Amino acid sequence: MAHWRDSARNVRFFFIDFRATFPLLILIFHIRLWTFIFAIVATLFFTLLDRYGFTPIVFLRWLRSYVAGPRKIAHPWWRN
């Protein structure tokens, strides 16, 4: 029996995060080697994100700021 305070936790299927279930669903309905590899890679990706404390949205924001770099320009480059 689950307690009400467990309602904020992410859904899991054993150790697999709920975000990785969609590629597994594709694998179940379309069993091919490439869908198997895609499902494994997606599961590993979401497991690593969960291990480091990221959600996919936070990871994309971190990636965007990493690619943009530390320097932020205050005025447009086309107006000098």
C-alpha cells in the first residue's frame, strides 16, 4: 500500500524511468534490431539523467547554456 507522500515520486517499472517506456512500447509493437537498440539507448539515457538528477527539460536547458557559452552579448551583433 502506498502512502500519500509517495505521490510526488516518478513512476518506475522496476528500475526503468517512466520516460523510457515509450521506446519500449515501440519495441513491443515493432520488433526489429534498430528499435531494440533505440529502446536500450533511450533507457540508458534516461537512467543516466535520473542518476545525475536531471529531468529532460532541465538537461535541454543545461545543454543550451553549455552550447551558447559563458559570454552573453547585450546588444545585437548587426548594430554597431
